[in-house]
Amino acid sequence: MANKPGRPGAAKKGKPKVGSGGNRRQGLEGRGPTPKAEDRKYHPAAKAKALREKKSATGTKVQRAKPAVNTTRKGEFLAPTNRTAGNAGGAQRSGRRVQKAADSSEVLSGRNSVLEALRAKVPATSLFIASRIEMDDRVKEAIALASNRGIAVGEITRGEMDRMTGFDAVHQGIALQVPPYNYQHPSELLDKIISRGQKPLLVALDGITDPRNLGAIIRSVAAFGGQGVIVPQRRSVGVTASAWKTSAGAASRIPVALAANLNATIKEFQKRGLFVVGLDGGGDMNLTKFKLGTEPLLLVIGSEGKGLSRLVQENCDAIVSIPISADTESLNAGIAASVVLYEVSKARLK
């Protein structure tokens, strides 16, 4: 009878091998489910749990620390200056400045943008350079300008810079951190002007969202004898690095105040003796017939497209329009403000 083949996969016949006698049977068994992270002795979660238990035993409340926005290569934290205003609109007139609610520390990136901001002396807290980048003339000049102004210069990894500037930004290995602007209270601003014996000339913005327009208006206010600019807390541009650059340095001399409610500020200024004049393309008074230039004034500038809002128009003492040619639809808000401020300055020189 012929030998039958064995079953597939069976061990081949031959000299028997020495076994373990069952001594390694337990080693082949599983160790059970993986313990939780906080139950593993050397895991950070376990250390945090032990710290919480220790603090709870002493009655101390433990809060989770917020990570800093920026870190240097050596691990030093350079967190942004982020002052909160609390209730910005209802801030007490105690000399403290308030912050526009939507503002936070701004990060400029890109070699041209950073260099232009440093040349324009935009306020900054830190300059960050990515490690192992090509040091061209722009980067070298940026480092020199920052060092001369006492701005901290730190080297970080490219991954940290990506997170700082946003992964879709083209930072080119350089970033500049700009702190949030500190706004004054409108009433405090008016108090200071009156205390100096000056005749108020202020400009308020209504619905202007382009920072370049704000910068141009600040520059015109400085050029034609104005003392300040007022921006509403909502639906309005704030003082950004772009506005600062456009102002050509005037933002360092002309204060900007923050109004929680522009209409309430208008009414308050009217009670204190100011004439409130709105500037709108459909105004009922032509600028050539404007006779209030020598009075204490608050000029309200609307956006180029929508103009002044309905409530602002109703609260103004007069609405002035600039005569322009028929083939020109409207003027840029910054240009329109310059024209009116120039006319006011001429009236005050007479």
C-alpha cells in the first residue's frame, strides 16, 4: 500500500525538536487592555493628574496654561501684548486707553512687507527669522532696523513660522509682530483738546473698512490742524499696520478714539458745543456755501459706496456735499476728507 501524503502544512517527519515543556505558555498570553495615559507612571498625563490631585488636596485651583503664540529657538516665549479693554464703549474716563474689540496682535510676513513696516516705524514688539534662510539685503536691513529700535529679534523654525503666519501665507522666512493699538475714549480726547485751549476739529468715520483710507484720513487731519479721529467699535476699520504706513507717521501724533456707539458720541459732542457735519454725496449743503469752518467741529465721513448711515445722517446738524463733475460718481473717502479739512483750515486762517 502506497504511503499517503500528509496534510498540507504539517511538519515534516524527521528528528524531533526539543520543546519548552510549557514553560513559555504564559509568555504567549496577552497582557490585557492598554492602561489609560494618566495611569502610566511616566506619561505626562499621569504627572498632570498627580499635580491636580496635589493641588486639590491643598485647595488651590489649577488652570490649564494657554500656549504662547511665538517661541524662540531656545524655547523662550515671546507672547504678544494683548491688552483687553473690558467694556470698551462704557470704559470709565480714568485715563486708560481702550482696545478695539476685533483687534489683536498682528503678524506681518514677507520680506517687502516687513521691511516697509520697519522703515515706516510701525510699532512692533518682535522680529522673527526662520532658521537657515537665505540672508539677502532685505533681511539684513530688517534685522538692522529692528536692532536699532530695540525690537527683539528671534530665530524660530519654519514650522513655528508657518503656524504663526498661517499655513497659506507666503512668509519668506520673516515675520514682524505688531501689538494691538491702544485707543483713547472720545470724551477723554475732547477733554484734552479743550484743556489745551484749542478749538476742536475732529473726524469720525462711519462704515469705512479700508485701512488705507483710515491712514490717509489720519494724515490729512494732521496736515490741516485736526486733533483726532474717532472710529466706531463695530463695522469699521481699526488702526492696523497698513493704516499706520499709509499715515506716513501721522498716526504717532494724531490720537484715535474708539466709540462704542457713534450716534451716542455725536449727541454727547453736540451737548458740549460741537457742530456735527456729515459728508455725503447727496448732502443738502454745497461745500462752497459751508460757513461753519470757524466753529468747533466734528466731521463725519461715510464710506465711498454706501455713504453715511441713516441714523448718523439724522443726528448730524448739516450734511455737506463736495461739488464734482457729472462724469465722476464719487470720491474716495480719504480724498473727500482732505478736501473738507482743507476748506476748514482756510476758514480758520482768516
